[in-house]
Amino acid sequence: MKNIVFILLASSLFFNIALAQTVTVTGAERQKTVKPKIAAKPSASKSNRTKPVVNKNFWNAETASPVFIVQNIATEKMRVYKRCLQTSPCAHELLFETDMIAGHSTSAQNDPNIFATKLGHFKIAKWTKFFEDKNGKFPAWYKSESSVVPKGSGPKEWIGKRGAYGWLTAQLGPSADEQVIHGTYGWGTDKDSFLTYFRNPFVNFIDDPMSVGATRVENQAIAYTRHLAEIGTDVLRIYALEAYADRALVRYESYRIQKPFWDWVLTSRDAQKDAVSIDRHVQLKKNYVYSDVIEEGRFEIDRYPTGMPYSATLFGLGAGSGTTGNTYQIKRKQFKGVFLVDEGRFVDYEHPHVAELPVAGYPQHVLPAYVLSKTSTYILIPAAKTAEDNRQ
């Protein structure tokens, strides 16, 4: 009996001491500042990055980038694809396509070795915001508030004054001869109106950067390209007939009905410096103030593949209009192979061996293995034949 009483007393005493300790600790914690242990920083996800992440080995021609860009100089279309990562050869996914202007001859320059956009395999070496050439011949789109051309201004207010390279510029390598990819004159609200202007055959292309091989797209398009493509992204400049692997384009049906959109904010920060994405979410993380904002908007993304047919023209009329599928007017028989626009792959393609089409980039002058297809089944975009074409 004494043992039972002793056990009960001991248990009661232990319970009270424990309760007192709990109350004491809890009360003390309310009054003191506790310094937590420093936790290891989690690795930033791709969506949270505001600085380019560069593969140190990206200059290796065989180092494939997660996305890649195809510029078809023949059709003046630029497309961005997400690379398929399956082990066997597979179709890539179109992320975006847009109209583009390639290099053209001018009244002062008609040597294709100078004005023509060079074909080949390149990589993006650098992105610059509000780029200007080192000689200052083509002033930046923005340098200070006083330098901005007002909204609603036409070509006369822009051309020869500032903004030829647009918002963003991608410099390429290796051996790209300074033939960059860049934006154009105007604001985001101008959309592709300046591209349309430059396609006018009566417009003089003297003193315009694109006349010496650079390729140009509208400003929202170059900004979205920057959002998708980091340093090291493969850029394939080709001259090819276009075709569909799937004529029905089943994979892209939803994008035919409704285009997705992308929100952007253009600020005055980092002018003439390395450019990060102007994606709205990315810019919010950079804690900009509203006074930094130059323009903001929403860009409709064209994800539906639209192939361009080849068409012969009489005496080269219409070359550079973006509608012939043959910008430099080579003969139909000089095209080698086709480009499957819905898959981002090529069938039996070679760069045409003609003087009008110089080749640069990686010295092998071949495309990466991941864009080659062995299929023999495809639908060539129908071509409108003329009497001149039949004689070739």
C-alpha cells in the first residue's frame, strides 16, 4: 500500500514540475526575440530567374539549347520552337512565329555578300536593351527621357534619328558579321506597322541597319523572343521551301481558335546594358517604380503554324514583300529539301549553292542533328506557278 501511495505522489510531483516548465518556457518565448537558424536558400526555379543562366559549354555546336529559333530567309518568317527531349527523333513544338525582314539590296548597295542575311547555324551570344551601334550612326531607341520619340510619330520622326534597333537586340556568333536580330522603330502600340512600311517597294533602304544583313521583327515580338530565348540559344538561318508534316495541324487546333497572350512592362532601367526579360512578373520582382515605366501592354502570341508557299515572280517584282517565299529570287530548282514548319524539322535540307546566299556561322555549315527528319511524308505548301516558273 505504501508503495502505491509513493508512486502516486511521485507521479503528481513530476506532472506539476513539467507543467510549470511548460508555462515558464511559453511565457518567456512571448517576451524574447528568437533568432532562427539560417536556412539554406532553395534553388531558384526557371520562372523566378531574372538573370540569364548560361551553359558554360554553350559555344559547342553540338550543345543543344532548350528552345531554338529558325529564321527562314526565303519566307521572312521567324519561329521559336521548344526542343523535344525524347531519346528518339521527335517533332518539336512551335512556341511562336512572327513576320521578319531580312537584309535587302539598296540603291547604294547591291552586293549580296554585304546586304544579304547569311545562312547558317549560330547561337545567341548577348542580349542588349536599347542597343546602338558603336559608331553612334544609329542612336538607341532610348537613352534618356528627352530622347524618346513621342507616341503616334510616323516614319519621318523616327528614321535617321533614333530607334533603328528597337527595344532589344540579340548578337550572334560565331562569325555572324554583326548580323544581329533586333526590333524596330515605333512603340509597342505600333505593332508591325513599321515592318509594313519597310516592305513598300518605293521605300529607300539607305542607312537602315537591316539593309546589311540584320533581321528585324516588331518590338513586342523581339521582347517575347528574349523572354523565351536565353544566351546560348541555337539560331538556324535557312533558305527553304515550307511544308507541313500534318496538314490538319491537329496539335495546334486550339491556337487557331484563340491566341494566348503575354503581359510586358518596358522600363527605362538598364539601357545599353544586358537585357533580361520584360515579362511583367519578372519586372515586378525587380522592384521598379512607376516612373521607370516607358510603356506596358499585352502581346498576342501566334502559335499556329502558317506555311508560306513559293511563287515565282516576273523580273523579281515583289521580292522583299514577305509574300513570295523567295526573298532573293533564286530558281526553284536551286532549293534543297524542305522545312516542316509544324515540327521544326528538316527533310533532306541543304543551303542552296548560289552566290546570292552566303553562308557563315559554325564552319561545318550543317544543321544540328536534332532538327533533321527522315520522314518522306509531308505536304508542301501549294505554290502558284507562272509562265516564268515553267520555263525553269
